[in-house]
Amino acid sequence: GGAQAHFQVKLDLISLGNVIGGGLPVAAFGGRRDIMSEIAPLGPVYQAGTLSGNPLSMAAGLAMLEVLEADVNFYQNLTNNTEYLTTGIVSAARDCNIPLSANTVGGMFGLFFSDEEQVSNFSQSSNCNIDRFKTFYQLMLSQGVYLAPSAYEAGFLSSAHGKNEL
């Protein structure tokens, strides 16, 4: 169900990227019948894509769905690991009197060097200490931990990240 199921919203349109190809390059979109009926061959809007229906990407996407169906606890385990990671990072920062908060959804997380308890909008994230993030990023990199290089990007965990790695 993705984010629309998690946040309980009904979409007019959805755009999906590499996630449907198990990480390989592909994209898809969908929507309400009245909107999709405007796409050729039913309607006047032409759509084409270089990787539309790419067999390798579709096979990888199907294989990923099979893995997910086989592990009914996959998303809960991923969520738990993400929360375990971010709780540990935030706790370590606070132990050193460094203001830090984290947001998580499933395997996705964001770290914010801010006095705000919860950063939830662009204005708050713009007021975070970007220099402190840069220092943190470089220190993590020197320890072999590869994070997104921008304070405005999200981090992602995978099922390969277990308690030992975290």
C-alpha cells in the first residue's frame, strides 16, 4: 500500500520509481479511472518511457514482492531497526549535549541538528545546524558509514542492516 496506506490518504495519481523494479531503473504511474482514461490509447495524452516494461526490472520487482510476501514481519522489523538506529544516535548526541532529533517512517529516517524536539516542516529544517551536519557526515564517512551527503536528504535502511551493523 505504500505511503498512501500508511498515512491513510486516497490518491488521485501515484508515481512509482525504482521501488517497483526491486531497485532497478523503471517507473510507473497510475490513478483514478477518469484520469487514466485520458492516457492513450483511450485518451489524447501520449505517454512513453525508455524503460517501460523493462523485463529485467520487472523480474527484479516480482522477485522483491515474493521476498516481501514470504516475510510477514518485514516492514515491522525494518521499522524497529530504523527506530533502534535513530534512538541510539539521538541518545549519543544528547549525552554529549548536542541537540539532535530524528524522524522515521519505515526504513527511512532524517537527522536534524536542532533544538526542536520534532522537525516537521521546511522552515524548521532550514533552521538546523548545517555545519554540524557536515561535520557529522564527514566523521561518519571516516568510520565507513555512508549517509546521504545533504542535511535535507533522507537516509534509508535495508534488511541487510541488522542489530550488529546498527
